[in-house]
Amino acid sequence: MSKTRAQIRFKALAILTGGDVGADPSAEDADALDGYIDSEAAEINADGTSYIDDVDDLDDALFMTFSKLVANAAADEFGGKSDDAKARLLRNRIRVLTRPTPGYGPQSVEFY
């Protein structure tokens, strides 16, 4: 099951606040996080890390890592400190999660 923008927003806010999130984030927080979600997805698509087609239909495998990446990007606005080394680590994790699996299998041979 894929994750939606609202779920990404909620998880990123929970990471930023240490898990203390109410039912719904405020409109200001939601708008701020939406900007970070869009910019991080665009940057991931542009730099060749991976391709995220639609953040409203994010693969479950990418959910935690992408939410952490968004939280790291938004940390300065929410009273924390963003970390470039952590961002590189999270981007590499996304790269690993989305890499193609080698198709090892039996080799078929034709004799002449």
C-alpha cells in the first residue's frame, strides 16, 4: 500500500517534534512541509538519485527514508539543525532502495 502526502507530512512533523503531534498539523506547518516535500522530490528526480513520480502515491519502501529526508530539510524552519551528511546518507539509502535487482537466472544456450 502506498503512502500519501498527508502521511509523509505527518511523519516528517513527528520526526521534527520528537513524536508529539496532534491529530492534524496546523495549516501553516502543513504548507511549509508541502514545500519541502515537493522540493525534495524534485531534487531527487533532478540529481538522478531516483525518480518519484507522485508524492501522493509514494512506495512503502521509501516512506521512512523520504520522511526523514523531508524532516532534515525542514529542520531549520522548525527549530532544529539540518545536516548535509545525513541528507547524503538518506539520498544514498533511497538510491539503494530503488536500484534495479540483477536478473540472475539460468543462461539459455543455443548450439549451432
